[in-house]
Amino acid sequence: MTSLSQQNLLNLAQKSEANGDFEQAVQYLEEALRGGRTTELVIRLCDLYLKNGQEYAAFALIKEEPDLFSEQDVFAEYSKILQANHFLIEALEVQNLSKKSVQIKVSPITLAEQQEVMRQFRQKKHITQFDYEQLFKLDLSNFVNFAQSLLLDPSLNFAVRIALCEDLVRLGVKGKMRVLVLGQSEDFIPQDTELLEKGTVYREIISAIGSRYYHRPSQLPTVLGEVNLILGSLYPKLAKYVDEPDSFASDLASYIEKHDGRGHHKLFEQIYANLPK
């Protein structure tokens, strides 16, 4: 529910919008949003972002919504934003995961523009979330083929490798893909693979680590950071390397605390040796 001050800002934004001053209208609604988030404010601001040529700002804002699918108004706005950004890949992911057709047709950018996006991505030394999400503008064939080439690049950023694998999973790609895990080429079929944090092995290890540090909560965030680094290094082949999650978690905690990984010590050493310096 909007407060009185937020309603005043909404009224001012409406007047600015009516006068064609979209930038001022955006500023009013951004200020209103700082006073508390409501679905009405989010949708209104997203609309203004689109009118003001700030398509990516609209995308970033709508993605903060806890549920993009249950409320028709939110889903409709999300669909418009995907169209405005040409984020075909995310639209296809939504359709695959929710079996819900995106309400507005989403088209990729032109083939020439796609080639430029891929060229620029290759040249970047540090990939931001914005840089990565520009790949959503590719058509499906180019995205899958480009992802495959990146997944076999030993210099690929750790986080980008995981993101690519998970986007292929969300797309439900049926064909066999190859990815470097610990420097070795491994096969995986995205359609038959779980997202990292949804996987049974991952959840069991995280649960075991949480139990171990129950009485040491101040240490838990640092330890979980290390745990996610190690588990992410093995994704999407976690099950190949972890046959007993409890034992793995115990050895992992020992490695983090005392640099003694016991039965998994060589594996942990190999993981850290393959992490980017």
C-alpha cells in the first residue's frame, strides 16, 4: 500500500509524464520507491523506464520482484520488458520452466548485432552481469553454440561457466554439451541436469555444513563462501565427484579449517589448483 508521500510523488510523476518529461517522472518514482516497494510503484516505474529508453533498468527492477508469474500485471510487464530488451533466451527459459507462453513476442537482435555482442563478450577481461545478460539477445542456436565454445575455454570466468551451464539447464537443451571441469572435458545433458542449488547433493552438503557450524554462526558465511567455490568448481558433475555428501562435507570442513581434506584432500587440492589466480 502506498503512503501519502508516495501517492504525491505518483501524482507528480503522472503530470511530468503527461508533459512528456519522462526523465523527471522517473526521478519522482525512483524517490517514491525508496520510501517502500509496492507492486504498483514497480510496474509504473518499469513503464516509465521503457518510455525513457532505459530498457535494462526496467529489467533489473522487475527481476527484483519475488514472483514474476502469479500476478497477471507483473507477468505482463515482465513480458513487455523482455520484448524491449530483445531477451529471447530468457523468454524461452520462462516458457520451458513454467510452461507459460510469454504474452508478447520476443525477437532476438539482428544477426550482425549478435555477432558484435559475441565479439565484444570475447574481448572483455571482466564480465559484469550486464555484459552476461547481453547474451540473452542472441537467437537460440547462436546462444547454445557460443556457450559451447565458452565452456571449453580454460580461461573462462568461474561464475560465467556456472551461469552458462544453468541457463542451458533452464532452456532444457536436449543435446549433449561439453564443459571443462578441473581442466578435463566432461559431457552433460542440460535437460537431465539440475540447477546447482536445486541439486540433492548440493543441498545435502550445505545442510551438513550448516549443522557443523550451528554453534559458530559468525564463521558460517566465510565457510559457505569456500564451500560454494568448491561445489561450483565441480558443477555440473557434482555427482561424479561426491558419492557420500556427509563424508564430503566433513572432509571439506576439515580442509577449510586445518588444510586436511582427509579422503578428499587430493580433490580439494586439484580444485584450488584450477581456480583462477
